[in-house]
Amino acid sequence: MPAEPNLSTRFRIGYVVAGLLLMAWGFFWTQKGWWHYLAPVLGGIVLVEGLIGYCVLCAAFGIGVRRN
């Protein structure tokens, strides 16, 4: 059974932008260290959530940001 999207269009755009910014920050503007590796991974997760429209944390905590 596929997951039903739980993000509205505005939140999806925000997730995509935030994911891209987090990835760029991790690749280009952090010093070598754990943030240099962790930020692009977290950015990729946020980016994928924005692209598919489903947030795992919103579903786990029962937070719905999509209007019915």
C-alpha cells in the first residue's frame, strides 16, 4: 500500500529548497568534520521527502500539514 502524501504544496516547495540549501551548505561552506558529511545526508533526506510529498516525522507524530 503506497503512503498517502501528507505535505501541502507550500511545504513541499519549502522542503525541496531547504534540502538543496542544506546539501549545498554541507558540500561547500562547512569545515571538514562531521557536519561536512552529515549536512548533505540530512539535506538529501529532506529533499526526497519534499519530492515525494511524504514526511516520516509528520506521520509518526500525527502532524498533518495537508488540508483535506
